[in-house]
Amino acid sequence: MKKVCFVLVLIFTLFMLCSCGGYIKSYSATILITSCQGDEASMAFDTFKGKYNFKLRRDGIAEHTLDFDASLAEGEMNVYIGVDGEKELLHTVKGGESYDETIILADKYDDEKSIYIILESSGKCMDGDFEFEYN
């Protein structure tokens, strides 16, 4: 009986530790391709609806910028930056638009070694391609 209780407590503790912090991914997609390595992340899809996030880690000397390359055929996608459970809108990409720019981050992100990039659709989006690099 003690072993069973111990196992249940252990499972409950692990569940609580795994569910704390971070941002939730909740999406429905077709032909979704994602990549996230260090300070770079990308996402391409045929259709997408929901929320997806990437954790980017900066190495080396900080430039306090985010390289942002995005295109979307249909729909609307909000791009947020997230730190410590809060998120701030960076850009809204609408159907038919494409962007290739460098965003200078606010002073409050100067000391951050890692940030989250959160993509959140407003309804169904089609034929999207998003790329990020945290400097």
C-alpha cells in the first residue's frame, strides 16, 4: 500500500512540475513543418488554426534584435514575444502580406537570454511561412 501511494504521489508531482510555466500549444494544422534550434525557429504550413510557440535562446553578444521573415496567403496571424508568462504583440500578418525585417526589441528584453515567440491565428490561416532569429 505504501508503494502504491508513493507512486501516485510521484506521478502527481511529476505532472505538476511538467505543467508549470511556459506557454500552451493548441492547434489544428495540415502539412505543418516546424524547426527550432538555439536562436532560430521556423514554421511553414498549408492550413493552421490555433496557437504555437518557440523558445529561442541567444548566444554571444546581444544585439537586442529579432529578424522576422513572414508570409501568409489567407487569414490573420498575430506574432507575440513572451517572457515570464506575459506576452506582447510584435506584429500582425494578414493574408496576402509578406515581411522581411529586423525588429529592435524593447529595453525590457535586454537581459533576456531566452524568449518565446508565440504565433496565434485569428481563425483559419492558409499557406504560411514564418522564420525568426533572435540576436
